[in-house]
Amino acid sequence: MNEKANYRTQRAARQLIESWQRSGVTHLKRVVPVPQQATQPSASHQPVVQQPISQKPVTVVESETVVPTAVMSEPQVKEMNHAVNQGTLLQQIEVSATEVSSSEEVNEIDDPRKEMSVPRTTKSKLTKGDRQAELEIIAEQVSQCQKCPELASTRTQTVFGVGNPRAKIMFIGEAPGADEDKQGEPFVGRAGKLMDKIIEACQIKRSDIYIANILRCRPPGNRNPSDVEAANCRGFLDAQIEIVDPDYIVCWGSVSAKNLLHSEMPIGKMRGRFYEYGRTKVLCTYHPSYLLRNPSAKKDVWEDMIFLFKDMGITLKAQK
Ligand code: URA
């Protein structure tokens, strides 16, 4: 890259970081595919015999493209993607992050994570009660949120998240639908009923896990969340992840995977391996709504569940 392009890319990176920080992101996490342990799940519904888990070194691989945000123009996005391909983006972002963190322009007033962004390598020692209390504080902020005027004016209520505040597994969907908007809880409609069946097949209870979405408000007509809406809601999601501090996250569907991991890869290509998000392993699979339209993909999701539980040392029983 010539000097001018390099400057523009750095400026774009700085703007991107500022937008993340405005939405509550205080540090960046790398997307790191974790080398597969043992084998991929079998294509059948048969149980897989658990193999000993070997600890292999983790290789850092940057994501392939950058998701455009409201603050970036198209040429800037192109430059960012070019920088990613050149392997220089993270370097630039790290430089910019240092500059931005000392900038007085960063608005911390409504940063829900300001007390909580301590990177951890082991599960946080917070009690379940402490976590619940912290989640309630964030939920209260969410309920007042007006960052997305359209969503704030059309929602019945915000849909924060539900489940065990100390869960090992966190599910992340896309956004509330009509049923969730009415009831104030994620995944309670048709897709949620199917998710409940998947949870049951994994021999756990809904109350064992924590469930949230990329957005906390229903997009009118169930349209996809915009990049701006996802960025506006990101601080809340990261706060939930940081408080629950799960060992595993399951991204249900491409909107979830794309937004959490800043990846443009199709969901089908993201399946079958773990990505690292902080200390958390992330698995991406098809959204239950997709399964309602494409029942033949249920076996793929079941394979993904086998893969996930196998990593936890649990062999799932075959489905009848
Ligand atoms: N789809 C989602 O992604 N999330 C919900 O909460 C409901 C449906």
C-alpha cells in the first residue's frame, strides 16, 4: 500500500474502532479457528465414541473480510479488506486502539461494560448471584435504550436474554421475532420450540444455558438487523458474554456468526470447527428458522451438537 492509502486505511480503522467503542466495545478479540480435536462429528445420528482430547497449539488466523459499518464509506471498506488481505489490518487496529483509548472523544457514559472489561483466561469467579445482579443492571439499561430510533419506536418491549447467569453454554440468535417481542424472552416462537427440542435432545434444560440475540429489539417485519443496529447493540451483547463468561457460544445462523465474529463466510462453511472469542470457543450452525424451512439440515445441526458436547467430554445419545 502506498503512504496515502495506508493513511486512509488507518483512519478507517480508527473510525471503525471508535464506532465499536461508542457501542460499548472496549477491546478487540481475534477470531481464531481452534484446531479440531479428534474427528469431526459423524454424518449419521449415531453416538460418537469420545476420543481423548489432545491440546494442540492454537494458530491465529485473521478473518477474511471486514463488515462495513455506518462510519465507513465503500472505498474505506475496500481498503480495510485490502489491509486484511495484506495482513496489516490488525497491526493498524492495535495502533489505532491505543490512540482511541486515550481519546477524550470516546463517550463512556452509556458504556455498559466500563467496569467489566478485564480480559480473563479462566472462568470468572463471580457467583451466580453477582452475575444475575450485573445482568439485571444491563437489562435495565437495555430497556431504556433509544439508540435505534426505529426499533425503539416499534418494539413492544426489549428482549434481553434468559437463562443461567453462570452457564457453560451460551446461545446467540439473530433478533427477537413477533412472539419474543410480545413475551420479552428470546426463542419462544416456532423457531424457539424447535430449539427447545434440540436442547432436550442434548439432554440439558433450557435453564442450564444462557440465550441471547445479536439485537434486543424486534426489527419490523422480521427484517435482518442492519449493521448499524447490530453495532448499537454490540456493547450489550459483549456485556452479557463477559458476565456469563461461557466456555462455549453457539451462533445460530449467519447473522449471529457474521456479527459476533466479523466474518463474511457462509454459515455452511463456518460449521464443524471452533472459533476462539476471548477464552470462549464459538461454534456456528444453522438457525432453527432455517431448519423449519429445510428440515434436511437438522442432521447437520445434530452433528454440530455432537461436536460441541464431545469437546466437553460428553457423548450424546443417538436420536430416534
Ligand atoms: N430468532 C432469533 O434469532 N431469535 C429469537 O429470539 C427468536 C427467533
